[in-house]
Amino acid sequence: MIGSRSRRAGFTLVELLVVIAIIGILVGLLLPAVQAAREAARRMSCSNNFKQIGLALHNYHSAYKNLPMNAGGTYNNNLPNNGNLNNSHWLSWMVGVLPFIEQQGLWDQISNPFNRDRAGNVINPPFAAMGPRPWNQNYQPWLTQVPGYRCPSDPTQPVNNRVAFTNYSACIGDAIFEQQHGGVNDRGVPNGSGTWGDEAGQRWARGVFRARHFTKFRDIKDGLSNTIACGENVVGDRTNLAKATLIVRKNNVWDLPPSQGRAFLDPERPQYVNTDTNNGGLPPCTGCCGSGMGPDPCYDQSANHQRGRRWSDGRPMFSVFTTISPPNSYNMQRWHGGGGVMSASSFHQGGAHVLMADGAVVFITDSIESGDQNHVPYGRDNGDGRGANGGAGRESPYGLWGALGTKASAETIQEQLNQ
């Protein structure tokens, strides 16, 4: 009609609110799917890291006819300025792998004398070839983060004045007795003790890696496809997360079964260590080593003593794990730098990746059959009538999980792990 006003098209307030509500519902439905897709991508990236490490281990073996040594390097020579002139035979297996994961530049810095501190200042004398002790925070190569050694699902990052981190550990099997040094001291001298020395300790070196010794593929008699070479570990973030925190029990780590660790978990939040001393919790450890560790038991709160906090360090809490307690359990050690039950762990839902000795990457769930958790680890008398040495050569008491960690115990693996 002539002279009438045309009506403008648009939303009413009610319609607009309805549209906003629908968008909000859709976002709420899609966000978990997006997060799941992101974690799936991170998990695949972690698996790819492990595949590269597996290839590197095989290429290393092709070049040197053995796998890299954990707790290797240069001997303690007791010279002045000793800490800069050798690494006291404590380098992790990951140092030797560097040239085989396309880290030749970093390897060249480490394998030659290096005359710069972390600030770039010239030092004299320079750090010796193969670097100083792996906890030296003034040596830039140790502070360099290797991307292939980090799982993208683990958010913990190092500050710039600390040794860089790792999410991948070597498997030492299902026995822990004196396996932190393999019966060899930091001067490279084998110990002759008939209980824990070099020769005596060989029977408890049931995993692919043994400290201060080389392993060849021929030593893995159970088969490369049936034996775990490496596994994941989360990096300790000092929140007392059980799978990343170290519970110290001194000699009782060896004398009591792995199930003892359950008593130290928070009953209300069992994924964390109980640190509430008013309610039966653990006090923090004091000091560093041996009797100076303070209360027994205790939990190690030091920023530098958490799982995975030093990729270059061959001591157990940094670079190895055991197939005793199932993945994502808890960690117990004798004292700082000592042996113990070290759990495989990750932030992937329900389990952790392992690298088989043949190079295959397998995801192991937390619920894997792990046998008798009340069985004292081999190397100590577990009361079964065989004495302290009776477990040598026997099948693992820790079920399928333990059997996968032993390299020559003649267990039969009946699971198709990669399906």
C-alpha cells in the first residue's frame, strides 16, 4: 500500500537467545571430541618418537654390535676440577643414541671438548670430551632439550638453568637388587663381592639394559618381539603424583614386596602420594644419600630428584623402569640414586607405550596381568624356600608384565600385543 512503512527483517530477543543456547550446546558436545582428537594426535606423535628411538637402537647395534650402555661414559679420575673432566660413568643410554636420531650437532658438542658455560662464557680448562657429570647445570649440552625424548602429552617443562627432561626409559627387567651400578664403580672397576658384585649381579640383570654393561641382541634369548627394551615415564612436576614421585624405603625396598607401596598412597586420592603426616602420610626426605636421607620411609621432594628430570643421567630414577608394578603405579627406591621399583607411566589414558626390542611400539594398559605383587623381588629371600639366590633363571613372578621385561627367562608369551 502506498505510504505504508516496510518492516525490517531480524531476530527477536527470544530467537537470539535460542540460537545462542543451541550454539552453546553444540560447543559443549563437540569440545570433548576435539580434546580427544588432540590427545589422539599427541599419542600418535609419542608413538612416532618411540619408533624413531627403536630405529636408532637397531642402527646403533648395526654400527657397534651392541646396544648403548646405560650408566656409561668416562671414568672418575680423581683429578682436580674432577667434575668437569669426566662424567663418573653415569651417562644415560640416550646420550649414545643422539647421532642416530638426527642430533649430530648436539653429539659433536658432547663428544669433543667444550669450552663454554651455559651463559656462553669461555672457560679454561674446557669441559672434557663426553661432558661432565650429567647433573652439571653449567654444561649447555645437558640443558638442551631433545624434542624426540619428550612425549607431547606431558606438559611439564624445564626451566632454562636445569638439565632437560625425558619421557623415555630403558627396561631393566623384574629384579632390582644392586642394578643401579651393575657391580662396577665410577672408575670402571668391577666389584668382586659374591653377593652384589659384577659377576654375582649378572643373574639379576634380567632386562635388556644393565648399568655399566653392554647388551647384544644375541643376549635376548626370549626373542626380540617378546621383550621390552624401553618404556614411557612421566616427568615429575613436584605435585606428589605417585607415578612421578619417589618413595624412599632404604633396604625395605628389597626386603618387602612391591605391594608395600600402596600403603603410602593418599586414601582419598590414590593417584597421589600421601604427604599428610597428621594422617599417616610420609614426611619429606632430608639430605641426599644413604643415612642422610632422613626419615624412613619418606618422599623425595627435591626438584632435581623427580622421575625423568635429567635425560643425560643414567641413574635409575631418571632413565630406567622395571616390569614389576603395572604401568602408572608408584615408584620406590632405596635412596637417592639407588635401585628400586620404577613404574612405567604416561599421561595417555589407561596405559603407556613400550618399545619392544624388535622396534615395535605397543600400548600397554594399566590392567595388564602383573602376577603376584606380594612376591619379594628376586635377589632377596622371599620366603618360598629357595633362599636369596633361588629365583635366578626362573620365570617372572610378575605375570605377563614381568615376563615381557625379562630377556632370557624362557617364559611363553601367548598374547598378541599389537592387536
